[in-house]
Amino acid sequence: MRPFTYTRAKDPTAAVNQLSGNPNAKFLAGGTNLLDLMKEDVERPNELVDISELGLRDIKAIANGPQKGGISIGGLGKNTDAANHALIRQHYPLLAQAILAGASGQIRNMATNGGNLLQRTRCPYFYEVSMPCNKREPGTGCGALEGINRTHAIFGWTEKCVAVYPSDMAIALAALDAVVSVRNASGQERTIPFADFHRLPGDKPEQDTNLAHGELITAIELPKNNFAATSYYLKVRDRASYAFALVSVAAALEIVDNKIVQARIAMGGVAHKPWRALKAEQLLVGKEATDANFKLAADAEMAGAKPLDHNRFKVELGNRSIVLALQMAMNGGKA
Amino acid sequence: MHDENDPSRLTEDEKKLFEDLMPEDLDEILDSGVNRRHFLKLVTLAGGGMLAAQSAVAEQLLTKPLSSSPTELSSATIENGVTVSLKVNGTTQKLVVDSRMTLLDTLRERLELTGSKKGCDHGQCGACTVLVNGQRVLSCLTLAASCEGKRVQTVEGLAQGTTLHPMQAAFLKHDGFQCGFCTPGQLCSAVALIEEAKNGHASYVTEAIRKQPAPVQLSNEEIRERMSGNICRCGAYPNIVAAIQEVHSGKPVEQTFNFSA
Ligand SMILES: Cc1cc2nc3c(=O)[nH]c(=O)nc-3n(C[C@H](O)[C@H](O)[C@H](O)COP(=O)(O)OP(=O)(O)OC[C@H]3O[C@@H](n4cnc5c(N)ncnc54)[C@H](O)[C@@H]3O)c2cc1C
Ligand code: SF4
Ligand code: FES
Ligand code: FES
């Protein structure tokens, strides 16, 4: 690891100020992604500002404002605490399942909610500093495009980058239309709708999100919904547990009188950001929740997939995963 | 005289060990200093058990740190030194650490608590699992500097004097290890898991996720999922699960093996 200075921030304002003075400084939350990448020499900050003791951990119902009736989750709270909070388990079981599908017990005890959203891709070429990678070193090319790209994207990629975004939690947040609250150096708060938080690679794969340097994630807000009884997070991976998703699907339905009045489907492991399956969603609204309709929706979404040399299997896998996740959701989220 | 800090040279002890073990490769190693690192890695990896048992020199070599690291370092010699005070297994420790130092390296190299193991050093194996403020975490991805004021419990802190922790006793009864490398991390994880179940924590395989958190009785499948962050290369898993099930349920679980007569 390269040398860096370490400071513990005293409050959120001091933390944000400290970062904005140094373009090479980074926040340290749980450290589970940042330290790993620093050991690999992928991340090279010369200053770490430890934000792990700043508070901002509460999970609470929102009484006023546009998200009234929803909940707010502290940006510095731990993944374990979010997954096990009574409000989240009761009203947003999809989110609890997605968090619990990620990493391991130890890592979830360390990982924070804000840090989870900002974890970087697991593309092996990104991790290996001797390989070309436009995300790590803009302009050097993409090792995966013509390389071993079994785990890479089938939607939204460009020649510049074909990496997928790894977080499970974020896939559920995308389906639940979360809003991210951030604070900048002038003390201003702004909110970013989840769909605008992460970016597709375009010409700038090095930029994962639309967060500016020094902006601190203070909270994640979830609007009220009627999905709790009919939702499921399905994660398909190479081994039964403790691995990143090949494909994952967050599925949530609202059913009234046997008809789907709202459908939310987001996919992980298929694109540079959580992939909202909008075509599939549109097809389901107003229909009955039958296997035939689930299949139609999955076909419609996956028709747009553009697989690479080694990941053609993800098209069929994604198709079946959408159907299965919807079936599980109808089953009350039970396996 | 050799210089212990010259990374390219083998020490006399190391040469002797090498000659014992792989005489045909000695010349090459002596010629190309770079291989020394590989050699040392090889010895340390294979080390703990097999080699040490074979050679008295190896034993000496492996039980002392490979490079000289005085326990007390002054802040002047440490790059970006950070003062940190933490409570390890009940004793308060005040140290100056390099900002880059992980909790794992601090425990092993500065506090001489070598129970916690370094397997992957990247969060993937769980061998370095310890309890911080009562929760299981990975010490290889924790900066020591970030532990100010925290309580750390390692495998060395589980037993009460000579009385083993019930989980340690159960691991022994059920033969929950072979080489023992992953065992300290498995034990810390298992001890934490019992608490997590008491507190009603859910896992990905928990069915009634919407139910209000209440103490849970864990199936073997649940235990496996919850222990998945701890990898055992010898594959002692069934016995580990049996040991955890026994402590968790409070009922004896039948041993699946017998000692030979
Ligand atoms: C072996 C392993 C397996 C894993 N498996 C999975 C998996 O299956 N699924 C999954 O989803 N995840 C997985 N993870 C990733 C893990 O969930 C993330 O590393 C973790 O959520 C990151 O959170 P953190 O608090 O540790 O972030 P850190 O590592 O501390 O920070 C990550 C980044 O976010 C920035 N940051 C942190 N907090 C804030 C904030 N509040 N505001 C602004 N910037 C901030 C940091 O500066 C840094 O750039 C795995 C990790 C490991 C090591
Ligand atoms: S896919 Fe993206 S992250 Fe991977 S090598 Fe190509 S540019 Fe880098
Ligand atoms: S050494 Fe920490 S998880 Fe492997
Ligand atoms: S007992 Fe050998 S690695 Fe687990």
C-alpha cells in the first residue's frame, strides 16, 4: 500500500471540507472495498478521512416531505443493521434479502450503506494493474472487450468498458425507486434519484456515479410502497453462497383484484449500473400475474441484450431468472 | 555477516533449511536473489505444520518473525504514524502505528497474538476474523488506526484461563479442523453467529424475513450460509457445522467419527 495520511473526521461538515481541499483524498467508511483496492494498487489516495464514527446511522420513518410514509436509512449505518431492522424487514423485505445475499456476515458487519453503493467493479482486468483498463487508467483500452468476459455486461456497454456493477443492495434500491441524499462542501444537501446515481460507461467509464468529489452520502430514502407481500431478490452465482452475482433480479409486484397494478424489476450482473427492466415492467402492468405473462415480459426485456464472446449464457439465464424471481415474489418471497 | 534486511539474501539458517528440503534447487536460489521471496513464501505457506515437524531449523525459523520487528517503535520511525488505543482481550494497548497497518498485522506483529491468520489478505477467506465491539469483522480489511477506543477479541481471548470456550470444546469433540489454519477465524465467527441468532438476525436463506426479529433456531443450512465467509481448505465443514449446532442448540450432536484405537 502507498503511504497516506489518516484523519478521523469530527463531524460531517469537517469531513466534507477536508475532502474538498484535496482531489486525492478519499472517505474511509467500512474499508472493505477501498482497502482491498489500495492493497492491489488500483486506488491510490494520499489521504484517508475516516467517516465511520460520524453517526448518520439512523433508520426511521419519514414524517414529512415528498417521501412521507417512507423510510430514511443512514448513509453510514452498517449493512447488517439495515438488513435486520424491523422496519426494513417488515416493509422492504426485498432490500433486506438483497443485502443478505451480498458478501459474508463479517463483511456486512463492516460495510456501510453509502460505501456499498460506491463499491467498484469486480472486473478482473480492472483489478490487475498490469492490464489495460479504461476505468482504472482512461485511454489505455479495455482488456475485457476482447478478453475473458464471461462475467461482463450484456446491456448498456460501450467499446470503452464492458464491466458490470457488483452491488446487490443497489439492485433492490433501484427497484424500490430510492433517492440518495448527499451533502457537499458548502453544506448544501441535494437528492439524487437512484436511476441517475450510477452511470452507464459511455465515453467515461472511469466515472462510476454522478456524485461529485467530496460529496458525502448522508442517507438513502425509500418511498412508501405496496410491494412487501409480493417481492423477491434472486441471486444466481457460481457457488451457493459468498460470490458475486452472475445475474440477479429484484422483483416486486403490487397486485389488486388479481391484476398487476405496479411492477418493478431491476437486474444485477448485466450492466454498468443497476439495470431497470422497464420493458418487462411495462408489459406486466394491467395483466394477470401468470407464468405466461412473466415469460412474455422476460422475453421482451432480454430481446435487447447484446452479449459478448463469453457471456451469451447470461441472456437465457437472465430470461429464466426474471420469470423465477416473479414467481417467487408471487409466492410471498419464499423459496 | 548477513544483513537481515537485505531481501535478496538467504540467511545461514535459511540456506541450511533449504539444503535439507530441496538440495537440487539451492544453487539457483543462491544465484538469483529474487527467488528468496518465493522460497520464504513457500516455507511459510507449507510451514506451520509439516516442515516444522521435520526440521529443527525450520521450527526456529518459523516461530520467529522473518524480518526483525521490534515491538515498540517510536513515532519518528513510522511513516504517517497514528496513535491508537484499543482494548485487546481485556488489556488496553496504546500504540503508534503506520497509517497503513491493518488490525491483523498489528495483532500478529506488534502484539504477538498470532492466532488470527492471514490467508488471502483481501476479505475472501475469513481466516483473520476477530470480534470488534462484539461483532465479527475481518481484521485484514480493518485499519488499526480506525480502532481507537474499540474492544477487540481474538481467538486467544476466548478461553477462560485453561477452561476452553464451549465452542472450542465442541470443535475438539467434533474434529472441526484438520490443519487448523482457518480454525481461529472459524471459532470467532462461530461464537459471533450464536449471538446473532439470539438477536434474531436473518440470513439470505431465512424464510420468514418479514417476521419481527426474535431468537432463531438455526437449521444446518442456516449455519452453513452464515459461516460462508470462512473458507476451510481442508473441507472440515460438516464437523464445524456439527460443533456449532451443538453449542447453538444446547443438545449433544452425535460425533460422526471415532478416534482409532
Ligand atoms: C470478498 C468480498 C465479497 C463481497 N461480496 C459482495 C457481494 O456478493 N455483493 C455485494 O453487493 N457486495 C459484496 N462485497 C462488497 C461489499 O459489500 C462492499 O465492499 C461494501 O459494501 C463497501 O462498503 P464500505 O463501507 O466498506 O466502503 P469503503 O470501502 O469504506 O468505501 C467504498 C468507497 O465509497 C466511498 N464512500 C464510503 N462511504 C461514503 C459516503 N457516505 N459518502 C461518500 N463516499 C463514501 C469511499 O471513499 C470509497 O471510495 C464484497 C466484498 C468483499 C471484500
Ligand atoms: S470492462 Fe471496464 S473495468 Fe474491465 S477492463 Fe474494460 S474498461 Fe476496465
Ligand atoms: S485474511 Fe482476511 S479474509 Fe482472508
Ligand atoms: S482446518 Fe485447514 S484450512 Fe481449515
